[in-house]
Amino acid sequence: MADDTEETSLLFTYVAPFVGVLLIAIGIGGAVPGGYALIQDELRDCDSPTIVVESSERADELVGEDGVQLERLDFEELTDAEREAFREALDAPRREAHIYGAFDNREAFESGVVVTYQGERYYSTIVAENTCYRVPALAFPLGVFAIGLGTVAVLVPRRTGNWWSWKNAPTNGASSVTPRDARQSEAGAFGV
């Protein structure tokens, strides 16, 4: 009987809380990235590359007589999404904009491209890819479940362990004291 009580006490005192803490840690590892993946579209421009459009003077420097040979495109050759981003970048203070939609000329923009717009040449290139963070769809719910289960495994054994030790406390033929009586006598001893 004593061995059974001792094993149960070890289980509730050490093993269950340790497993609970591990579950909480694993749950955090799944819930945080999973939660971020759910809201990343609202936080930033996920999967929409950012282009920069340099001034016509910069384009002239780059493609002058001794300049780099870059691909040249007319503004009309760009897709609707590329045109919208190009115009937006021209008006932006940092001269950057996101491309939302079809990006057929991605390869040209990756290498740097000279775009002719309203008779002026502009240099443009991709400055950020803004890729989405990919996680499995169940990462968030499983992470939250593991945190909840871990919390239960940490908190419940303390209560159960106290109850188990009171229930199986040896009486040695003395009067049987119930956990309720023991708590009342402790409260009386402290003047509560």
C-alpha cells in the first residue's frame, strides 16, 4: 500500500507537471507561428513584391553609352497590376509600391528594367519579395489545444495529489482525520 501511495505521489508531484510544461512549450511553438500565419495578410503585404522606380536621371546614368545593358519595356507592355504599382511608385515619397496581381514581367524586374513612360525612361527593380510565412493549417488549433492540455496537466495533479495523500494517509490506529477536519484544525491553529 505504501509503495502504491509513493508511486502515485511521484506521478502527481513530478511527472504530470513536467509533461504539462513540455506540452505548454510545444503548444507555444505551434500556436505562435500558426496564429501569425492566420493574420499575416492584415499585418503586411504578403506575397506582393515591392518594386522601386528610380528617377529618369538615374535610368539615363545606368543605360548611357557605357552603362549596363538592361531589358527595356514600354509602359504599355506591363500588366495592369504592374502599371498600377509603377504609377503608385512614381508618386510615393520612397518611390516604392507593391504589385498586387499578375506579375508577368517578374524576371525583367528581378534583373532591373528600364521602362519608358510618357516619353521618359525610368529604372525599376524588385526591392522586396514579401513572401508569406507558410505553416500547416492545424498548427494554431493544435498549439492552443496543447497549451490547454499542458495547463491542466500542471494544475490538476496538485489538487489531485493533495486529495490522494489525505485519502491514503496512514492512521496507525489513531483517530481518523478527514481532510476537511485537518483543514479546520490548521485554520484554528493560525487563528483564522
